[in-house]
Amino acid sequence: MPQGTRVTNVLSLLGALLATSLVMGLLAAGLVLPAVGATGQATKSSIKMFNDLPEDFQLNPLNQQSRILASDGSVIATPYDENRIVVPLKKIAPIMQQAQVAIEDKRFYEHGGADPQGLARAVVSNFVSSGTQGGSTLTQQYVKVVQQSQALKKNDKKAAEEATSRSGTEGYLRKLQQLKYAISLEQKMTKPQILEGYLNTVYFGDQQYGVEAAAKHYFGVSASKLSISQAATLAGTVQRPGATDPIHNPEASTARRNTVLDRMLEQKYITPEQHAQARAKPLKDDLHVTHFDQSCASSKYAYFCYYVTDWLLQQPALGKTAKERTQSLQAGGLTVQTSMDPKKMAIIDRTLKSSVPVGNAQDVQTAAVQIQPGTGLVVSMGQNTNYSNTRTAGKTGYNYVVQKTTNANAGFSVGSAGKIFTLIEAMKQGHKVNSNVEVPAYNESREGDPARAFTHSDFPGACGLGRGEVWHVRNDAPFDAGPRTLTNVTGYSINTAFAKLVSQLGACKVGDDYATLGVTKANGKPLQHTPSTVTLGAYSTPLMLANAYATVAAGGKYCAPRPVVAIKNGAGKALPLKTTPCRQVISKEVASGVIKLLHAPLEMKGGTATGPPSRLAGGRDAFGKTGTMNQAISTWFVGSTPQLTTGVWVGRANDGPNGGKANGLAPMKNIRLPGIAGGGTNSYVFGGTLAAPMWKKIMDASLAGQPEPRFAQPPASIMGEAAPPPTTPVSATVPPPTGKKETPKPPRKPDPTKTVNPPFPWPTKPGGGGHKPPPTFTVPPPPDEH
């Protein structure tokens, strides 16, 4: 090293020594000033400069990882900018504290922030050799790393680099300033507080900040459980973390560890026996590398995790803007307690993927969600895909349950699962469980399929049909015209009867019930209140539809769906949640009537979900409804017990390979899947084919061993007078022009491809556009469904 450079190094260290001596009342600069030719005037200038430096050092909260937790306390993800877990000193092993002091500042407990001996030693060493040995104390290093951390928090990379720079006059002044800050800090904080702050702040390599995160990452233990050799390894990493971390630089890490152990022995923190054992231990025997699931994408529960983070970014308690809320989540050390039950998540995952395998050749997708009635808490959700930002077979980043999107055509047709809203309005307007409703006569036929054509006279008014518009409604099997009980038409899911009922109740009123129970389009916009939409064809999401059923199960008490139970900040203080208060949206009596009616699909002979494949084990009380869009593109079963609501959807997702076909998605016909009885079907898939049996499996497993409460029976005012036993469905054809009735045909399953109406619009991809129906049809087409 040239002599001029060496003198410059000495001058830098000498200035720090001089300032230290001044502040501590130990001025002995005459011992060293002659060595560099300093004058009395230079000494006075240095004293004034040091006294003029600011001394108020601010300690801002550290960036630290947040934790998103499942209901059992297990970790779903740990969002962070810096992977740091702040812990008190009492949770850091004493041996770790001793190792850090031994290698960084052996007189830490003796000085007041500046160490004249260390500075003098560094001055002499740097003057007589080519080295650049430092003389800073652990407190000075703490000041330095805090300055660096605060600069990085502000995205000020230049300031972060300057905080650790030693070069030039500015470096000399910066060292002086850090020295004064250190002395000021020692006057305000105790030694344990300074050591605690230091160990929580410093960088330990491999993206690990603070001793707790580093201990868990490298060794799979908390900082309180570190051994002698592990503590020495971590302490040795701090000086040059990029070159001595134990994963990427094991040889350098071992050498540095041994140096720390030598210092610990010299300072009598460990015995010779402990020293020898720790030195002899192979580094690989200590390592147990653990990776944090930083992002939701790497989480086991990716879809749920992203649902949680999207929900959190709407919470004002985390900040005024989306940017501030993101910063709180990634750096605020939040603890987010969610309602997600890992056991129920596993049940859904196992059931969906065993019944409809990931990436199946049939290109069928499925999803399910569970909600707790009376709270709106989302217990679990899943789908038969693996999370990926790239859409390939069996992979997608699209959450079928939540469907966060701005696309007006997104979502899945709820089909007959939406008949619950007609039943709600019927109960509100005075219909009884045992009351009769009319099955209207068919008045049109196409290729032998009878249909009922509804016109403006059936649906006048704002939510009705325009003059000249016709809505063709068909049933799954022909039914004779005439009165049937409301229970009967619900169990058989007779479309024409429900269309007639809606014409009497008013499509606007039924549409309002969708909104009242929180069901909108996938993009959050209100549903159209057209007859076909509110009766059979609303497009929404599994989350919204399941929550509507949960509202009825809770006796008419609506609670907005949410995945978070509580949030605490880094200091452990609970933050307020912005949630919509639960409210009674329909009366308990109305809810009890709807529940009674929706027992029929599960219990009535010939019902759409009747028999062992759908009924819950042990006769557990439950209600529910199937749904099938025309051409079997979207099928459902949504149902509930008093304590748990589950919605299951099976169909063609709009991000699948079949998306974008000229006339919509491919029908689910002649499908072979493990979840279908016998492995396959030669006809169309209906709600009772896959969705209902899967619902039963999920519910039976989820509720195993739990109490078996029953729903309250409706009062007499809701039940009405008992009606005769329901008749079985019989076929009927359209009366010929002569008015003579033709001979009835046996019941049959219609071919859904022979439909008067084309498929509904369907988005080609998340956030994309959809297909429009042929212009010859003036009314949005309803699904032909079961």
C-alpha cells in the first residue's frame, strides 16, 4: 500500500479516536498526534466538527416478515421484503449473544459506545501494514446497519451503500457521525437492548435478516435453541455474509466458525472441551435448511392464500392506499389468523382430484368451497388444478371459487341451484311448503321436445319480456300440466313450474333476493333481472352461491364471506377489521320453509339428488339443490347442515382448452371419470352425476365425529295444510291443433343439444371477452337443466 494511502487510513481512524477521547473526557491525542503531524489548530477544528454533529439517532421499526396462519396455527405463507422475525433477547440463546460479542466487540460491556483501545490498535495496525482493520464497536455497527436498513426501506440504494462505505473524506465524516450516534445511543439504551436490536437487525446471508430467521433457515431451530457450533457459525457470518454463509460457502463458513470458537475460548465463554467438540463437528451435521413460503405461489394453499392477500389489501387498518397496505403486509410483521381448516382443505383436495383428476383427458374442471353459516368464514376451498401463472393441462392461476375478474361475462351458470331464490320470494309472498303451484301446459315443440313458450303477457313490466320476445323453457322430462305441491316441483326441479311461479312473483322481486343474499356477477356488478336469468341462468361464483345457502342455513342471517378472523401488528396489537356486519335479511320463518323445501331433492323419491350417493351418512340433517346448465357445461350441488355449507361445481372452465369454440364450450357428454358411478356415462353429466356424490363425500368426511344438530321445523303458518302424496312425473306432449290429447310417451332424458336456445355467453379466458348468442334470439337463453 502506498504511504499516502496508509496515512489517509490512519487519519480516518485517528479522527474517530480523537472524538471518542473528547466525549469521554479521556483526551490523550498527544500520544498519537505527532505520528501524523497533527497541529493544535487541527485538533480544535476536529473538536468543533464533532460537537456540531447531530446526536439524536432514530430507531424506526424494522422490516419483518408477516405470517398468514391457518386455523390450527400452521403457516400458510410468510410475505416479506426482508425475511426477519423480531424476537426479544430472552428468546435468543445466551451462547448466541456471547458468540456475537466475542467476535465483534469483546469490550462491549465495558465501553460507552466508543472503544479507544480498539481504535488505537486499528490505527497502529493500519499504519504499519497494508490492512484496513476497523476499530468500530458493536454499538457503532448497530448504528450502521440500522442506517442501511432504513435507507433500503425507503428504496434509497445510494444511502444504503453510503452507510457502509469507508472511503474518502465523506466516509471519514460518516464514521464520525456513526460514532457520535453510538455514544448517544449508549446513553439512552441498556447493553441488552442494544444487543437485542443488533441481533434482530443484522444480515446473516442467503436473504435472512435477524438471528431468528437465520436460525430457522439454516438449522431448522429457533434462536433460543442454538447450539455452540450453530451460534458460532451465525456469529461468524455477519462480517462477510455473502462469502461465509453456510449453504453456499461451507468451507469459508467452517473456517470463520472456528475463528469465533477460538475467540469464545479466549474470553472464557466456553470450556476447552466444548471448544474442541464444536470445532470437530462437521458443518453439515448442523445444517437443516428450511425454506419459508414467502409468496402465495409457493404455498401449499396458493389459491386460498391469494384470496386472503386480496382481501387484506382492502383493509384500511393496513394503510390508506394499496401501496401502503402492501408494505404493511410485506414488512409490517403482521400475524394474520385465517379461518382455513387444513384438515378440511385436505378432504376437498383429495375428493376433487380423485373424482376428477388433475389434467384429465376429458378436460373437466371442478371446484368446491366450504363456509360456516352465521359467520361467513371461509373454512376451505380447492380445485382440481395446481397453481401456475401459465395455463397448461391441470395448471392455472385462476381461482374458480372466487374468480377475481373485471370480465362481465365471467362466472359459471348456477342453473337450478338458483331456484333457492325463487323459493325465498315465494315464502316471503305467502306461499306455503304444502301449497300448490301450477305446472303450465306445453305449447310448443321442437323435434319432439315439448316446451313452454313464455311471452310478454307472462312477464310484463320492467323486468319482463319485451313485446315479440319469447322465452322457451323445457323440462328434464315431460310433466303433465296441472297443480303440484311446491315441495314436489322443487324435488323434481320442474323448470316450467318455476318459470310460471316467477311470472307470478315478479322477476324484479326474485332478482332483488339474489342481491340481498350477496349474489352478483363475478365482477361484482348486479345481475340482470330478466326472467331467464333469475329463474335458471344467473352467472356467479361458487363462493357467492355457497354463501347464499349458508345464509339460509343460518336462519336468514347474512354474513359477507371472509377468510380472516383477526390481524395483529408486529407489536402484537389487534388491528380493526373492516367487515360488513351480519344482518337478518330474511325472516327465520321464511328460511325454515326454504330449508324444508330443499330437503326434497335429497329425500323425495325420484328427486334430483335422491338416494345413498347424495344423502349424508347416519341420516344427518341436510338440505341442498342440484344445478345443470344446458349442454351440461356447468353442474352443481350446493347444500348445508346447520354448521357447515359446501358448494361443489363441475364443468368446463373458461380458461380450459375447450374455451373459445364458436358456439361455446364443449358439452360434458360421454364422459369417463373416476367419480362417475361405473367410471363413465353415455349421456350428459347432471348435477346429480358428479357434484352431488362429491358433496356427500366432502361433507361426510368433514363432519365425522361432530355433533348432529337438526334444522328447526317450520311453523304451521309456513307449512300450510298437508297435501296428497306427490305424483310421479308422467310425460306429456304438446296438444295438437285439434285440442285432442296425444297418447303419453314414457319418461325420457332429452338430448340437451336439441335446444331452442344457444349456450350463454362465456369468457374465453380470465379477464377476456365472451361469445355472443346468435342474433336471431332476442331473449337471453336459459339453461335446460335438472
